[in-house]
Amino acid sequence: MTEHLSPESLNTLDPDEQSSLRVRSRSPHPYHHQNTDLPHLSDRFSLRNRQAQSTGSGSGDDAQLEPSSTAWPPLPRDSPQTSDSGSEADDEHFWKGLPAPKTNLHKGLRGLNEPLSGSSTPLPSPAALDGHAVRAVEKALTPVDTPESRRLLEAIRRRRRVIVRRITEAGILLALGLMVASNPQVSGLIKIWGKDILFLAISYTGLLVLYPLRVVAWGYRNHSPTHPIPLELPAHFDPAPLLYPPAITLFVSLLVSSNNPAGVLPNLVLSLCSIPQSVIPKVNPYATYDVIAWGVSCLPLIWSPRQREIFEVENPDSFISEETAVLLYPLHQSLCVVLHHLTTTSLLTAELQLLSIALINVLLLASSPQIQILKALLWGGGLSLLVFCGPVIRWGIALARVPKWRFRRASISQSPPLWKSLAQAFSLRRMKNELLRTNFEETVYDTVGSSDDETGPLFRKPTRVKTFGPSHPVTADIDSLPSSPTFGDDAFANGNSFVRRHTLSHMDHIVRRNATHTPSGRKKRATSMSVRPFFKLTHEQATLRKWLYAGYVYVCILTIILIGIRTYVQKFALDGNEPIGWALGYLLGDLPWFRYQVVMANLERWICLPSRSGSEPGKQCHFGWVQHIRHDDFGEANTRLLLSVYWLGILIVGLIIVFRLKDIYEVDTRRKVFHFMMVGMFLPATYVDPTYAALALSLILAVFLILDLLRASQLPPLSKPIASFLAPYVDGRDFRGPVVISHIFLLIGCAIPLWLALASIPRTGSGYLAGWEVPTHEVSMVSGVICVGLGDAAASLIGRRYGHRKWLWGGGKSLEGSVAFAIAVFAGLAAASIWLKVGGWPATSEQAGVFASARNSAMCASMASLTEAVLTGGNDNVIVPVVLWTCVKSLGI
């Protein structure tokens, strides 16, 4: 075959033959190869050795021009051998005839100042470089400009940039702590808890300083290092688990505890619990709960000053007991294990720690009705689903992973169900076939056989027809079969042969595939024990079982909501009022026809009706003209209905815009429409009824979590529509694990600042609405909406379009995007301050002058923008809003 493909043979062909050969060379089979199976891993090296020997021993141009029939296709220089998907086989890139597409540029900076890489494989991480070689290059720079020296110098510069980035990240938290300490309300708490905070800082710093000493001691104990101090700071070092969980927990607790001082002690303990386990020395490295770490978390209980004891005596119901505080460490560690089991790689370490701390705070310190409802949804609903639906969901996921061809085929002898047999017996198609059946249909399966076959069943499968070789029975072995197509020249001369059609031309040898190893020599992956029992099911039985699993999960969800969560909310959040009746009065209580129907049906004990609007004129005048219109003109319930209609209208308009822009803009641009939707929904409406907005965000968060659970469980009929709807809007972070976190983090980034602001403000209200009104408002309520909706969207849009200058430490963030983030946040804070003053709502803190407010807003915007640019160990839609809320709350904007 190879002699027909040589260049000399091509020149001897006619032009028509060359054109036909050219057409055939561009066949739609780019991965076609001569062999019927991939060679073994060892065959490739032997093949290369034979080719090298033949090339060296060959003489003349014929030996050089004659290509091998199994030579590997050359890969283009600008196409990488590997892909980002990671789903290719081990040896697939050796066989592909077409080059892989060029790797697209990453999201962020594109175009200018982007040097092109000359290799298909990225440079290794600087952490893998030898530190002594790096220092040698630093001390003696050779005049010879070699690629190795350039690579080492670039690694040195990159490591210095990383150090600058981490120092900046630590400086941000230090400045944030100074802002928190400058708050007048926090200064009073510092006088009481100052000693505990100081001891906490000393303990934390001592553990951080002790860690490198432990590393050096371990190095000398296990081997003799070549350098006196065997320490290297890797370029991929991320300090987020060290910095954010302890610092943010302490700062937020101090700002929130101005209204509830009981929140300081458990958060001091949780700050010590969130320190990474590798930093604390361990007695038993394999123990789940380390004794030393548990003892370190109990240190705030030993530092109890006398002032705090007096404060606890005055408010005994607000403070948790010492026994509960001691058990916070095992609770935190167990919760982190459970959350990691549920989310796997979807959450980073810092995010996992912060989520566990937030859930524990909701469990221990929930007092307002809104947080009690959130506690019932997250803790009651989450634990109930985990206990009752966890095994069934795991079975559903395992069943969904089984391909259809792995299920057992239904045998003919197996009797079908009674209803299916009756349906087939009385079907019109069967009657028609019985009446119109011809003799040919009756004898189509009749074959000539032996006497043994005559006693067999009446209906049998058609016999296999021989497609190659003579028609008489072949008694020879398989080795006696012809090995080339030339056999057909003599065989088809007589009439005892079949005419060949759509069959293999010849068969050199029959290759038996290995059942335990792949063709490349890699051992095949064993089937999981949890999946093997499903192989015994037929496809119909597997489908029925999926629907049974789905029905059980749906019934459990409804039962948990209607019985468990409803009972808890009635007792702890609504003062004994039935939740469904309370919700009807909360939303429809000001409609005249609804009030009339409730009174006529004598349902006042079930449905709580508010007082008529305008019954007490002038009561809400000192809360501003918006509050006056809400209470006296529209009515509180009607105002909530108007807000609901307003939110639904913005949601519908936003979805229409997203679908219209589907074919015009890329995914990252269309995703920002949802950010602007959050701004339009909550920036003007949060001040009108903050508690209702907080309740709505809690309910939407619960709905998002349930829908994502159904999507990840792959249970019919909702899993596929949900996955299809979310598929166009996911990013790379959503592919890290089983949870699609983009929309959930967007909602959490808007909701957490509002929940924290309400936790620091006392509550008012009377009757069935006790705890559902706030006496004051503040800008920090909408700081999350401003950060996520305006800042993040502006940074992404401006940075992708005009961002050409990177930060000193590199990465995907640009200076133009960070400036746009700061300007958007500053404008949002200014607009929120103006709306707070125009609406006439009383502010929580004293309002400063225009220039002081502008200065504080600029500081908060700059701090949030810098955090967004430097952050790597957490999602910016969660951590940056909390940082901005801390700045706004501390400076009293």
C-alpha cells in the first residue's frame, strides 16, 4: 500500500486520477486508521525503533520518502496536545488526523499585552522550581540569555508579585479591623471583650509563627537539608483559609452584637475553630477531633473577665452556656465534614469554613422572626432531607449514571404484565395483521434443518447467512481462511459462492480484546459496587424505579414543609399563629373583598387581619412620607402586593432581555443582566419594607437550593428542564463540583448584608406583626445589592472591553475594571444615601456632612474594589459584599 502513496507514483497518474484521488483523500473520516484496534503501549516504542532502524539502514531517497502505514500523524505546532476538558483517552491525540482547535483565551484581559506562548504545554508552577537554583540566578546573572535563565527570572518576578499580593490581602484585613474599632458602638464592646480579643490575636499570631518553626524541625528530623532554613513560599500559596474565616467572623460579630452582645462569645470560639488544622500541632494526626485544637478553642472561656460576668447576669437568656460553647468545636468540624460531603469541590476551604460558621450562628443566635424562618428552612429542612431522602437520592444518581446499553435485555420467555397482554390482544393492529397476513409472512422464518430442529419451537430466528468463503461447510480452522482479497478471483468463478456485498474484504487475524486492560495497557476501571445491582434491571424497570425514587423525594419534601417546617415556624416565629393563615393576612389583609370573605366565614382566628389603613392618622408621619403613604394610604399588605408585582415584572422583563440577547452577546455579558435585575428589584424597594425583602430572599434561597438538589439528583421530571435552563449561564466555577453555585452566590451576596443589617437593628411591631417592623434604616441594608449588582457587573463589562493594564501581581483583573468597580459602588452608595434622605426614613447613626459622606463612600468603594482584585481563595460575590458591608457599617454611611 505504501508504494502507491509515494510522490513518484502520484506524478505518474493522469490529471483525472489525481483529482479523484484528491477528492477521496478528504473523506469525512479524520480518525480512520488501518489497524482494527489500537496498539498496545509497548508496541508504539517498538514501532518507533523499527522505523528508526529502517531509516538509518535505508539507502537513497526511497528509504526516506517511503512513509509507514502506521506512522503517527504530525501535530501542528500551534495546536496543543491536551485539552481543557480532560475527557480524551490516553492515546487519542496520537490517532487524530485533524488538529485540535486553538485554545481560547481565558476570560478577562484579551488582545493587548498578551504574549503568545511558543509551546503547547504551559510552564510549570514556580513552586516546583528548586529554590537554590533560583537564588543562584539572583546572585549571578549570566550574560548568556538562555531560555532556562529567562524562565527562572520570570519565576522570581512572579514569586515577588505573589508576595506583594498576599501582603496587600493581609493589609486589607488590618485596615478593615481599624475601621471596625473606630465605630462608636463597637468601642463599648471592646472595653468589655478587649482582653479576649487581645488574647485571641496573640494566640493566632503565635500559631502562625510556630508553624514555620515546626516545618524546619520536621525537615531536620526526617532528612538533612542542604540549606540552613529549608523554607520556600510557593507561588500558589493562598492565605484565604488563614485570614478570612477568623477575621470576618470577629469583625461581623462585633458590628452585629451592638444590639445583641451575646453574639461575641460564640464567635470568638468559632474564630479559633476556623484556624486550619495544619497550623495547630496535633497529638494524633489521624484523629477527627484533635485535643490541642479543641483546647485552643476553649481559651475564651478561661479568659472570662469580671465585666462580662456581670453582663451575663443582667441578661441570662441571651448568652449561651459554657457547656454549649465547649461543644462548638466538634459541631463546627462535623458540619464542615457534612457540607464537604454534600458540595465536594464546589466550595473552597474558606467558603466552607464561613458557611459552617454562618449556619452555627443562625442555629444559636436566631431571635427575629425572619431568621427563625431561615433557621427552619436551612436546619430543619436540610437535616430532614439529608436523613429521609439522602439514600434515595444516592440511588437515583447511581441509577442515572448507568447507560442504557448496560441494562439487561428483556427476554422473550418472560411473561409481560397482564395489562400489557390484554392491550396487545385487543389492539387494532394485531387484528389487522391476523386478517391480512399472507402465506409469505407465515413461511418467512421456515428454514431447512436437521431432524433435531424439526422438534424445536415453531418460530425461530433467521439463520445467519455466510458472507465470505465458499457456500459448502467449512471444516478447516480459522487459520485456513484466505488472508487476502485475491482469494475471491478463483472462488467466485464457480457458482457455489455468494456474491459479496457490504462485507469485509478480508480478515488477516481475529484480535480478542482484553477484558481487564485497555489497548494502551492501562487497567480498566472497575465497576462500582453500588452500580452493579442495577445491571440486572431492564430499561423499563429502571425507568419505573426512577419515577418511584422521584415520587418518594417529592412526597418527603411536601411532608417536611407542611408538617415539620410549618409547625416550627408557627411556634417560634409567629407566636402561635398558623403560617398559611398568617401569610394570607400578611399579603391580602388590606383588600376589602378579602376582609369581607374572612369575616363572613368567621376565619379571624385562622387568618390574621391587620387594622384598617388610616385608622390612626399621623402615627407614621415621623417615619417619613414614604412610610406615611405605605401605612395610611395604600396599607401595609397592599404595599407588599405592589412590591411583589414590581419584582415579578422586573424578573419577566429581565428574562425577555436575556433571551433576546442570546444570539448577540456572549454568556458572560448576558449573565450581568441578572446582576442589574437584582439592583432594579431591591435597591429602591428594600427601604420600603426591609423585613419583607429579607423574608422574600430567605424563601427564594430555599427554592434555589431545592431546585438545585433536584437537578443534581437527576430525578424526573424536573431535573432535565432545570439543567437545560441553567446550562447557558454556567461558568467554569460551576463545573468544579455537583452544585451550580453562580445564581446561589448571587442571591447570597445580596441577602447577607441585609440580614446582618437587620440583626444589628432592634425590632418593633404589635399584634401578629410583632418583630416585623424596624424603627430605623441604614445604607448598609443595600450594600450587597450595590456590590454585586453594580460593582461586579461594571468591573466585568468595562474590564473585558477596555481592560488592558493588569495589576502588579497579574491575574485576570485589570486596573480599568477595578476603577469601574469603585466608581459604580461609589455611585450606588451615593444613590442609596440620597434615597434614604429623600424618603425621610430615620437613620440608625447620625448622618455626616456631604464631604464626609463622600469621603467615607470613596474609602468603602476603594476597599471593596481592592478586595475584589486581590481575592483568590473565595467567591467575590460572597466575600466582597461582606467586606463592603463591614466598611459601610463601621464608617456609619
